[in-house]
Amino acid sequence: MVCSALRRVAHMHVYLVRKASSVSKGHHHHQALGSRPAASEFAARRAPGSVVELLGKSYPQDDYSNLSQKVLSRVGRNLHNQQHHPLWLIKERVKEHFYKQYVGRFGTPMFSVYDDLSPVVTTWQNFDSLLIPPDHPSRKKGDNYYLNGNHMLRAHTSAHQWDLLHAGLDAFLVVGDVYRRDQIDSQHYPVFHQLEGVRLFSKHELFAGIKDGESLQLFEQSSRSAYKQETHTMEATKLIEFDLKQTLIRLVTHIFGDAGAQDRIGWAFGLGLERLAMILYDIPDIRLFWSEDERFLKQFRVSDINQKVKFQPLSKYPAVINDISFWLPSENYTENDFYDLVRTVGGDLVEKVDLIDKFEHPKTHKTSHCYRITYRHMERTLSQREVGRIHQAVQEAAVQLLGVEGRF
């Protein structure tokens, strides 16, 4: 059952930490791929010299800026720190597990926890510090939220690894909200929450208790650059893999029941808190985590964070479905631009958006997309008239801001 639970926790990323011994912190100018400057107008409308005020700081806007007002409104909510919120419960259960399972020499917790780091990071922190090349597709504007060419909302909690490792930490958890442009359905939202664990081992720590361990090495006899360590030895790699696997198995068992490192190496993992909570509490729609409906929130006010909770669905109100079709512009259209536009105009009334048809005209070679938009309020019934006004606004915004040619 533990293995089954591990497989069900989607979007978990696991990797060995191979930190550079010395990484230059110069800014690598990144390339924005597949972007359309006009599309960000529907977000935080940009004018020459305009700025975005966020968390007490000002950020000048430029051609990279693509933050929507919808996403900006979520910054600072910090659901993972709201007592008795389901994401807070998951975070506290993970913290409890690590505090009990991993104790330092003086009886204090081995892992420190950072759950209030600002989600605004530099592009260097989000990409370059993790050795992500300047032309890597993960930097695309179509997939990320940029304040400007130098600052963005973090796409992962790994954006803080370099700073924490170079502060001398070797075992820590980072919890926070992360931001990615994505499709629209019950499993995806532009803001979600990650919990990341990192642990480093010295040679002595890794091989302690291993027969003839004093003769084993962390690294092969190969060259080390300013950006990368030498190759890990097979013995070190196998031990790190085993330790990480055991760490995750113990963590999943605890939650679900039996169901820059110089001369050190280590592991790191990342978990999506929403995915864990949806599995553990039977929460069917990711939008519910943002609900302020007392009928939702009161179900998680428990005296014991380990108490079993099975979400009792609110009354499921009927969906209102509308289609939209249009000819794509000749260049610079991305589906995530359209999804972001729909989220901005329709907000959380939009349950999902499906691309149901693609068509290429045999003579003009123009491409047409048809999307089916499902509208559903979580707390009341929507009328077709109410939805019709929203849907018309989506159509008008798509023409004006994405440059599409409507077929409606």
C-alpha cells in the first residue's frame, strides 16, 4: 500500500543534490520562448515606466512581465500557514514526522523548517543557481509568471536551495506557494504548494557503520569544475538512493498509514501538498483549497493533526458549458496564454477548459481551435445568462489581447 501511495502522489520530484563547489552568482540573461507581449495586457496592464507593488516592494515592468491580477491576488495568502487549513495539516504532519525521526546529537531536530520565505525570487535563484541552462525550455514565459526580466514568482521551492546550502545548512525543509502557468481542470491551478526536503552527508556520515567504510570515497578520480563536482562513486550513489527511498517510505507510511556541497553529497525531494491532501482527505477539486466557505473549512478543525478526515462534499451545483472557437494568429500563440486569460476573466467559476477540436483550413492553412469551457460555482447555482456575460468577455478579450479571429 505504501508503494501504491507513493505512485499516486503525482508531481513528486526526486533528485541527487550535486551542488557546485563555487557558482558565480552573475545574472544569466534568459530567453523567453513562445511568448506574446500583448497577452500580458489582460493581466496587470503594462505601460512604460509602470511598476507592480507586491509584498511591500516595487518591481518595474518590462517585456517579460506577464502576471495576471488573478494570480497577484493569491500572493501572500499562505494557505500552508493558516491554522487548520488542510494544507497546514499536511505540513504539520510532515514536520512532526521529521522532528521525531531525525534527531541531532544534542536531542534537537536535525531538520530546520522554512515556511515563510518570499515567493518573489530572482531568475538567477529559480534557474541559474540550479544549473539550468539559459536556453532551457523551463524558462518559457508560457510556463512561468515573471514580474520582469530579473524577478519572478518562484516555480519551485528549489529556488531557495543555493541560499540555504551556502548559509551552512545541511538538512532542511522548505514549504511555500509556487506559481506555474498551466491547463485548467480539477487537478491544476496556477498557484500550488510544495514541500521540499534536502539533506547532505559528509563522507564520514554516509559510510559510518559500513564494513570497510573508511576505504570508500564519495567521488571518482575525475575533474571538478567551478560548476560541478566530480562523478559520484557507485557506492555513494547506491547509499544515497537507499537513504532517500527509506526516507520517503517512512514519510508516506506516517501520512497514509501502512497503506552546494563541496565535499558532501545528498538527496532532495519535493511534494505537492495539494496532491497529498486531495488523496488523504478525498478533496475532489483543487479550487476548494481557496474556498472561504465555512462548510469546507470547519471540516478540518481537528484537535489532533493526525485525526482522520474524509471531506464531505458540498452540494454539487450544475455545470454550465459553453464552447469558443477561433482562428489562431500566425505566430506567438500558446495555449497557456488562453488558459491564463480565461482564469483572469472567469476566475474560479471556471472548472475546466478542454481543447476539443483542432482544424487546419486546406486552402489558407490557418489553424482553428475549439475549447469547451465548463463553468461551475462551488457554492451556488449559476444561470446561463450570468455565464453568458462572462463567456462574451472571454471572447472579446481573446480577440483583443491574443490576436485571434473569432468564429463566434
